[in-house]
Amino acid sequence: MEDLGPVARYRKIPLFAAAAMMSGFSLRAIYRWNTKYKKLFENWTPILNFHKIDDQKEWGINSISPSKFREFLNYLKQNDYKTITLKDYFVLLENKSLTRKHVVLCFDDGYADFAETAVPIMEEFGFTATAFIITDYIGKYNNWDFQIGGHKFRHMDINQIKDISERGFEIGSHTCSHPDLRLLNDSEIKDEIQISYDMLSSYGINTEFFSYPFGLYNQRIKDIAIESGYKGAVAYYVHDRHPVKADRFALERIGINSLDNLESFKIKLNSDHPMFPAMYMFGRTLSSISLLTPLLLKQKRSPNYI
Ligand SMILES: [Zn+2]
């Protein structure tokens, strides 16, 4: 295929995404990338995070249209990527067999569109993924979230969760009620982490991995997740002062959202791409917007909060 050269190729990226990346890549961002995050992405196996695969309108950026999702999966297939679960990821990590052509597809929140739309598309490609469930909201609408304009989304019911689990998709916990865990005391954190695990187990669903709501955690929360018997946990733009590559309880993920197109998706898959640092740092900035959700919902701050 004719090489268009970098200028022509990048012209395909929508202007708003390019502008956003430029603004996200300030001098401070360059410094933080070089001193803190760069090491996370050496010989990196991508772990991507999605939320909704849905054409329904919403004000946020968490929905991707089914046609765009199919385009992304088609790119993965055409370029010999192999999707793996988190369980596979840790086995391959242990055996030092992870490659840059493995990819983990995570879906936070367990929306019904995962079972109804995403799974059938992934099965067409022979792909797998990991869905993180908010157990108090199984089969219910997302009242835990800030619903601008009254747009509501339904979560998978238990039959859908059991069905996709039997079809080989990995199920993880995303707490009982999706709180900002940092605002809770130890026993409340333990309840959120342990009761969600027990509930999924009571349905015969083996849950080994955990995803922090809003990607927010601290050492105290990590320790409780470890004590609760999980084998690993995924973060979202890691919050450690000194991030560690392949930290089993703060595994870094890159978010894929409605601003992405195929060009930005390709960049997010490849940490060697010259645009990857800008894209990553802009993703961090975007993800910090989600910090507003617990504030807007006036999530309680426990009196025992230290
Ligand atoms: Zn979530």
C-alpha cells in the first residue's frame, strides 16, 4: 500500500482529537510521562477499557457505536492481534510469553449492551473479553451514575451474565454499588469488595479479578482487595506515586471512548508510536473528569474516613 507519509496520515485524525492531544501534551505532561509513566509501556501488551457499545445518545464519552467497535475488532483481526482474558494475561506474564500482539479487552460496569451487542460482534471475530459487574445493579438501570438529560442504561441481568460466562467471557467484580472507595472506611471497602465477590460466586460465577470504580484506589484499597482473595485488579490511569509495571493489583488500562477513531485506536494499541505519549497523557486528563461523578452524586464520606 502507498505510504502517505506522516502528515497525510495524521490528517485523518479529527481536528478536535488532534487539538485535544496537543493541549494534553504540555511541558508538565512531557515531564510526568518521562519520569513516571514511560516505564509502564516498555514492551507493552495492551489492556484496553470500554464501557458501552451502543448507539443510544448520551452526554458522556463512554459509548462507542457498534459499527466503530466492529471496525476496531476488524483491525485487530487483520493485524494478527490475539485477545486474552486477564487470567491468560497473568499466566503468560508468569511464563514470560506475553507479546505486543496479545490484547485484553475490558468492559467496566456490565451494561446490557455488552451481552446484547458487544459479545455477538466479538464472537464473529473469535475474540474474548472481561466484563466487570456492579452486583447491586444486576438487571437494573444505572442510577449509581450521573445521568445528564435523564439518559439511563440498563445493566446485564443474571441470566445474561451466566450466559456470557458459559460462552467463555471472563467475569470480574466492580464492587456492589460503584462508590469512590477512597471515601469509605475499611469495613465498608471490605463489604464492597467481598460481598460482590460472594454474590457472583453464589450464582456459580468464578470471579478472580476486580476493577476499581472510576479507576480510583490507594494502598489501603489495594491491600483489602489482596486480602479478599482476588488474583488481580485493574486500574484506569494508575494512581500510584511510583507506578510499577505489571502490578497485579493496579494493572494499567487505556480507555477507548467515543472520541476515538481507527487512527487513534491504532496509536493506543502501540506504545512505540510517536503519538502514544500524547494520547496517553490526554487520556489521563479525560479520565480525571470522572472524578466529578462521586462529587456530583454527593457520595457520602464515611465519618470514619481518615
Ligand atoms: Zn465503572
